Amino acid sequence: MIYRYLLLVVSCLFIAGCVSTSSSGLSGHLGTALTAAQEVSKASRPISDEEEYYIGRALAAKILTTYRIYNNTRIVDYVNLVGFTIAMHSERPTTYGGYHFAILDTHELNAFACPGGLIFITKGMLQAAKNEDELAAILAHEIAHINHKDGIASIKSARWTEALTVIGTQAVKQYSSAEVGKLLNIFEGVLDDVFKTIVVNGYSQQQEFAADEKALLYLKKAGYNPSALTDFITFLNRQGTPSQGGIMKTHPSSAERLENLMGKASVGMDNVSFNKRTERFRALMKRYL
């Protein structure tokens, strides 16, 4: 699909930190791809899984212009293991590009779900979790956002329709530098829509409540204690007000989230398995974080 070329270009440019629309080489590369593409409909249509992946990849690159990655193989592998376990028990166990979990090197309390399966959790969020079940709860909430395609839903329909229209009218010839610039501007706008929702403003209350409720189901199916989610939200409720930034700024109040989950998280728990998971979690956090 032509969209992946455009989105890949945007992501690479964000990583380089220099978005530019005047490159003749870029125009030629996209033009070659376009000559092989069939004309697409001007009518708006849903974003495909492949397009979702490339949007998520570009968004991740944009997030990484603000945050640094925390590189420790042992702890990153552990977070991925927990995340994959939850994802396997979701409605969408695989995505176009697969699930990938990374740690942001900041003490801010937050986590971000990029469309397509890229999930970031901050070092501060990891340190705030008391056990593996709470880590699983955090990741389950983010996986639910990906399953519900909440990030993609934030893209303005008019912007996506404009992109389809421009591509459809130009699909049989090479793009000029000006045309490449117009398309890049549209897709930068698409990324801004998603970025503002995920990082700046947050999802709607309804989306957050739905992600919490679905996270309980994932936890239960994966063998984790669903109450870990309410335990962690209770911790957040003691942390202060939205003015402190991070997750407190981009999520509904923790009290409202707890009220919505009241009576939904109770389930029998295998204390022996829970204790083993907690011991493993604490040993890894103490040594590597």
C-alpha cells in the first residue's frame, strides 16, 4: 500500500529530527512506488491493519523525540514476556507488526499505546508497580486501547479522506516535490491527531473505562489477579491531582475509574503462584531498574 511508504518516510524523518518536503530523491522514491499502485477510491474507508502499524511506528518515533529509551535487556525482555502473555489472551493476539514493549527512561508515571502494537511504559510506572500482577494490569489496559483502536479513532475523518483523495488523483504518475510536501503535511497532521490524544489530552472517559473493563478480562484469562488493576488505580488515587502531569493529566480521575470498576474485579487467587510472581518481579526490579 502507498500509505506505508508515506508513513515510513514520516517515521524516518521524525527519527532524524528533520522533516523536510523538498527532497527530489524522496519524490522519486515515492513516485516509483506510486506508478505500481492501483488507483484508490476517493471515498473514506477504515484504516487497514498495515496502515495502523505504520502510523504507530511513526508515532513511536515522535514520542522518542521527547523521551529516551531505557536500555536494559533483562528488564525489557521481562516486560515483553508479561505483555505478550496478556496479548495472547486478548481478542487480538497478533497485529500486523506484532506487539513490542519498551521502557521510557523517565520517572513520570505513564504508559502509551501506539496504534498497531507498540507500547511504552515509563521507568517511573514500573517502579510504582508493587508486583508482576500490577505490571500486567498496566499493560493489559494499554493492550485494550490497541484492541479497541482508540488511537486510530482520534484521527480526524476529514484529514484521512483528504489523504485518500490526493493519493487517488495522483496514483498514476510520479509526485512532484510540492505534491510530496502536501502528502507529508497531511500525514504529519494524522500523527498530530493521535499524539495529542495519547500524550497530551488523553482518551475519553468512556474509552478509558472500556479499557479498564477489558483489562480485567485479559488478566483473568491470563491467570493474573484482576484486582491488581484496582490496587494500582488505588495507588494512583493517592498520588495527587492532574496538574502533576503524566497519567494523572491524561486519564479520568482515579476515583471515577475505581467507581466504574466497583464489584467487577473480585476473583479467587492462587496465592502460591502470586507469591512466586511477586518474588520474581521484585528481584528483577531491584537488580536491573
